[in-house]
Amino acid sequence: MRRFLYLFPGLLLATVVHAAPKPHVIAFGKWQTVKWFVGVDENQALDLKVRPLYVDTRVKEFTLGPPHEVTDRLLVVRRAFRLNDKLPDEAAPRWRWQRGGWLLVDRVTGRVTQLNLPEFDPGQSAAGWYRDYIAYCGVSDDGKKLYAIVAQLGRRKPILRQPLGEPGTDGEPDCECAVPAWQRQPPRVTFEPEAGQKLTFTVRGRIVDLVSAEEETAEGPE
């Protein structure tokens, strides 16, 4: 019995050490400039800066733009990827860089997952983050309607989906509205579509209210 009591603290310590999660190292590589083919025209290519996302020295994804730190554990970053444009009768692959959606990175588990953002269009939706909220102009499946979207991590449905109008048909890759602007006190987000009315919303948890022009003028910016 006495021998067991001497061994018990060592066994307990070994169990705790064995159960401790292995830390993961999240890092970004060097930037590189690639060609982004916007449409079907082979001559219509724009420069796109991408860099690899490493998890424990392994490349997990390629990314573009700066990451957003949601918490000290979670971060989000925009995804970039290569798509094979090869036809069935062609022998060699034709890799084309594309802009993707957003990735959620967990520093503790090392897990990298793609966020399912409703009506997010990689070619037109410019996103603005605040805390665990993301705001962007969403595009309907038929490409004929724009929406002001505010979504929150962990929720399947957006907390705001407000019609903004119809997107243009000029074929340009630029977004039909600028990156939504956030302010802290009170928490608000402003959408400014190129052809449409400027709209500001107050975000209170899972409740979003439209701010009238009179309220915005009276309170002023942060």
C-alpha cells in the first residue's frame, strides 16, 4: 500500500502531461505576386498578392490580405486557391489563382476551416470585421440583387440581411459597395453601395436596428 502511495503522484503527473494538448505553431510565409484571371478573357488578369498559411511548418492554405484576430485563440483570414482550368482534351493542367472565402484558424487545435458565409461572393463581397462580426455586401444566386449582410461566428443564419439594390453589369471585379465601416460606441456598421442609399445599423448582440439619418446626425461619429 505504501509503495502505491509513492507511485501515485508520479502516475498522476504523467497522466496530466499526457493529456495536455500539444501546442500548434501558426505562421504566415512570404508574400508572392500571382496573376488573378478575372473573367474568360485571358488578357484580363490582375496582380494578386498571396502567402502561405503554415500549421506546424506545413502549408495548409494560401491566403490574401491581413488576418483579423477574433480572440487570442481564433483568427480569420481570406483564402486564395488554384483552380485547374484544363479542358478534357488538354494534357497539361492549367492552374489559375482565384480569390476564395474566409478561413477560421484555431491556434489551440491547429484546425483550419472554411466559413460558410451566406451570399458571400468572392469577386464582389468586400468584408469588414469587428470582434466576431463580419459585414459585407452579399450577392443573390442569380446575381441580380445585393444585400447588406452582418453575420456572427457560430451562427448559421445572418443577423442582418437587408436589400441594397441591384449590382452593376459592367463586368468589373470591383465591389459594388465599399468595405463596410464599423464604429465601437455604439457598435454600428455602415454600408455605402455605389448606386444606392447609405445605411447604418446598430448591432446589439444578435439584434440589428436601422439608424435613421436624424439619429446619426444627432449622435455623430465615434
